[in-house]
Amino acid sequence: MDFPGRFSNLADYAFPRLRKLLDVHAPGGEALALTIGEPQHAFPEWVGQVLAENLAGFGKYPANDGSSDLLNAISGWIAARFGVPVTPDRIMALNGTREGLYNAAMALCPETKNGKRPVILTPNPFYQVYMIAAISVGAEPVFVPATAQNGFLPDYTGLPAEVLDRTAIAYICSPANPQGAVASRDYWRDLIALAEKHDFRIFADECYSEIYRDQPPVGALEVAAEMGADPERITIFHSLSKRSNLPGLRSGFVAGGAQSIARIRQLRAYAGAPIPMPLQAVSARVWADEAHVIENRALYNEKFKLAEQILGSVPGYQTPEGGFFLWLPVQDGEAATLKLWQETGVRVLPGGYLSRDVNNENPGKGYIRVAMVAPTQKMQRGLTMIRDCLYD
């Protein structure tokens, strides 16, 4: 028997859709996956030693919100990186940012906004948990295009007042996934001022903030502090997955106003799963170390220089300001992905799988996303095949 639920009419998640598209066809060469944003650089060599020293912690229930050592390490990192003092009571450790991005909406989205169904704003294309969080709390997801015309960042200021007055939460990812666009200080100022005017929260997904080409991206808390904005207005999300090449550690944090974090912590107490104590010990050590982050960033920048050499002449090619994806223009992302797989064995993701059709337009349809995570030699081979297959 079929039991339909509120998610039953959604299109498949991006990667099951990709498997349906490609796996019925043989690859045209040695398979090379450039689809998932799973870092493949080495994580710090001392991680194993720290874990071994703390194995006894598996015999204890974990600290629900994060150990004092971990919260203090995160607090110190925020202060050093963004120049903003954030006390440990305004931080909660996460099982990766996806948990936090979803549960923060569960904890903080009201049932109504100004007597009407609330709205949750999301960029389009978007990380798909934003949409699922909106649907889960009964809000209306409003997809705002992030295209080349607006610098690949959504223009929330251009929305009708009726929508903004119903808005409860606005998600924003900087550096953006998939395009790598970085929100400037002016962008953050305008968005925070808009949130103050229409009384909504900003969920700043900053998990790619430490992977950038030239200058470190400005942070949402940093600008909010400069403006003297309500601390409850901004909630930020960070992770060790990309920064430190530890996606399997499942460790990140959420930080914001004391009241907001108290409500998120309360939800975690009932419905969440805290990080095991040995992994919290590893996380505290990793947040306190910057040397490996600098080395990691240099490796990515080498590969982006390689991409410029190979693909720089492609019309519309643009080296992203941050993150580790290429957002490559093609005539049709799905057709290009299939052609690339069948002729070369290189596996990428159609941009339309990360976007939602709005008014019969999909802002990701004319792109493919390429994850720059493989070792340099493999990336050189993959990028060359992409160029020769799709652009020559």
C-alpha cells in the first residue's frame, strides 16, 4: 500500500537522479567521479593519535551541546576568523552542517508570520536541505534565482513586500554551492537591513568559507556586529568537512543569538544525536589548528589555476571566488552530462538537478557542476576531457 506524505511529490534527490541518468550506460573510458563534494585531500596526520588518546570517551554519553573544550575551541576560532566574540552558550556542536540547517528551521520557524503561512527564502540553485526544511515546517519555499546576471547570489531585496512580510527565514550560502560566489560586505549589509525591516532570520551557510582564491570571505556575524544588528537575526553554520578534509567526522557547529541557540539545543535534547566524545576531542583540536587549512587551500588553488589553463578560453568560464566547484556553462546540463559519461567516463552533475523550475525556467539547466576534489593529476585528465568533449 502507498502511504503518500508531504515529500511524495518531490523530484528525486540529485544523486539518485544522476544514477538513473548514467548507470544504464557504459562509461566511455576509465570512470572519474567529479560529482560529489567529498574532499579527497589528506586530513591532519595527528587526527588518529588524538582519537586514540580519547577512545575511553566511547564509554560515555556525549555532551549534548558540545564539550567545554570543543565549544571553547569554536569560540576562539570565530573570534580569530571574524573578529566577533561569541560565548560558548551561543554555540552548539553539530553532526555536520546539514543537521543544523534542517533542525534550525524546525526550532526557529514560526507556525505563522503576520497571521499567514510563513515563507522560507532559498537561492536557486540551492543545497536541497533548504527546501526540505521549509516543507517540513509547513512553510512556503520561495526560490529566488542566483544567476550570472546577479552575480550568482539571490536578490532578496527585489522581492515583493507581501512575500518579505511573510518571510521567517532566508537561507544564503557564501561561498555559494554550486557557483562559488562570495557575498560582499555590502551584500550582507543590504540583506541584514532587509531582515531587520521585515523581521526575519538569516541562516548563513558558510561551510565553504575557508576555501577561497584570494581574500577570506566576510562573514555574516562579522557584518551584523559592525551594524549593531539584533544578535538573534543571524545564525551561522560551519563544518570541518571542507575546511579540514574530514567529511566522515560529521562535525560542525551552529552559532547565533543566545535565545536562538537555546531553542536549537532544546530540540537536540529531544530529537538529535550529539557527537561522540572522542570525535568531539578530535574536533576541538582541529578547530584550533590553521596550518592544515592553509595547506588545503593551496592545493585547491593549484587545481583552479590548472582549470584556468585548460578551460579559460571556454565562453562564459569563470573561476569562482570560493568553494571547490566549477559551474560550467553548457547548452543543456543533462545532455552534456550524459555525453561526457558515454564518451569519456567523466562523471559530473547537471546543474538543473540542483535547481527548481520556477515559471518554467530552471536557472541551473545550462550548467554542469564539477567537483574539484580529485588529486591534481586526475583533475588535469578530467578537465581536459571535459574541454575536448564539450567545447572543442
